Amino acid sequence: MDIETLTAWTTRVLEGGALTHAEAETLITVSDADTPLLLALADRIRQKFRSHAVDCCAIINGRSGKCPENCRFCAQSAHYQTGVAEYPLLAEEEIIGAAKKARAAGAARFSIVTSGRSVLPGPEFDQIIHTLTRIKKEVQIETCCSLGLINLDQAKALKKIGISRYHANIETAPSYFPSICSTHTFTDKVKVIRTAQEAGLRVCSGGIFGLGETPRQRVEMAFALKELGVDSIPLNILNPIAGTPFAHNRSLTPWEILRTFAVFRFILPQALIRTAGGREVNLRSLQAQALSGGLDGLMIGGYLTTGGNEVHVDQQMLADLNRPATRPEL
């Protein structure tokens, strides 16, 4: 791709303009040789619209396994034999202990994530509300949660206790969603995002690359998030799980992943965009390139069913990049 066109498109975004679908599709397919320039320009956009600090977050798998949904990438689906740990909602003290550990590791926010279609109103949801309230007060960390397809009353209850964001990934492009799940729809995903927004909650929503989608569909996913008004976006890369239908999916190359990250920054210049699950096994020695290629967020301390870097490894990466971690806004 010629440098003049690439720099012209960058200037347009820096000046408040936007890329077209066709332009973004061109960017996401530039050559490996041109990718370092793409990353540098994406980071220039990040520098213009975002903080120099890196937003670090951590999660806990608060309720694991036995999920009735058939998401083809997920270790926790009851439709597949993956050997994942199965347990009901963790005890309050165990979750609070994990939040303290996350705070000590440098996380600004902590999220409770539960397997399953939803958390029904009643004792379990009430326990989550109480636990989140205690975490915010006792641990001094921002609180978030991902509880599936909640209703408006639940969203309002979460808003009342002051959670930072409600998390609900769209997972992939609207056109590809039927290929990854049939027990709920992309429309169901949009509905819960709109429900959270109606309650006054900020929404964290992203997805996973490497599910079999095309580069064009990755661009489609970015524009779908833009249309939904999402301003916090976690980007995961498939870490194939034995026993799932996607166990043998083709692994994406690091340059392919980094190009995708960069194009998300071009499309969503003012969003908080973080690299999350699968970065360690897919980006390997190029993990730092995500943060010097347009991203400003990092999930630390492991994921729902897979581990992550040791805390000191990520801390050293931030130090080497001279990028401080954000502090909780309470």
C-alpha cells in the first residue's frame, strides 16, 4: 500500500473524520512488510485520543461450566466434553480475595464473570450485588460484571451500586454469528447491550478473532461496535480448547492479529481497546506490539479457563514501554 494514501487516511481520522468500510478492509489486508507502519500510525491515533497510561483489568470465573449455550469456541459449554472445572457461584470471600489480588497486581478494575445464559433474579443475583458492593468499598477497585442476558431491572440494580461497566461481548460480526452459536442470536447480544445502556451503564463489548471469520468480517465487527456506541472493547484471540468444535481452527499469525488491532483503532479512535484472552499464545514475543500499535488496555492475571502471563512479566512489559498503569476511578 502506498504511504501517501495511508498517511492521508490517518490524517483524516486524527482530524475527526472516519474511514469507510472499503478503506478499513484495505488496511486490514496490507502486507506484513507494511504492517509496522500501520501499527505506528494506529498508535499515533491512540496518542491523540487516548491516555498514555494502560488500563489494566482482571476477571474471575465466578460460576463455571454447565452452560446451556452452544458457543463453538467455549470450554464451558455443556454441549462439549472439555474437562473444564464446574462449580456454582463462588463464595463471597473467595471473590473478594481475588479482587484484592488483582488490585495488588495493578488492575484498575475487577469483573465477576459467570457461565450460563443469565443470572436469574433472586438469591444468586443478590449475592453478586452484595459482593460487588463490598469489593468497591473494601478493595478500592472499580467493579464490573458479565452475567449474560440480564433484564432491565437487574441492569438498574447494577447501576445503583456503581459498577463501572457491564460486559457483553458480541463475539464476532453479525454476518458470522450464526456460524458460532445457535442457542442465542446476535440480536440477543444487541438487546442486552441496549438494556444496559438504557439503565445508564457503560458497556464493555468485543469479541474473539480466529473463529473462522474473514478479515472483512473483522471490519464488520468493528463497525457494529461503533454503531452500538461501545467505548470499551476487549479483543481476544482464539486459544483453541480440546473438545470444542473450534479445537483445530487455523491459528492467526501475529502480524494478522496486530493488523486487526490497528484497524480497530482507526475505526474506533476514541475507544478504550484492550488485548485480552489468547494474547500470550498467539502474539508470543510480539505482545508489546499491541500496546505500541494502537491499544491502551490489557487484561492481566489469566482468563476464564486458561492462564495468562505471570504478573511480573506484564509489569515488566509496561515498564519497558514506559507506559504506566491507570489507577481506579472511585
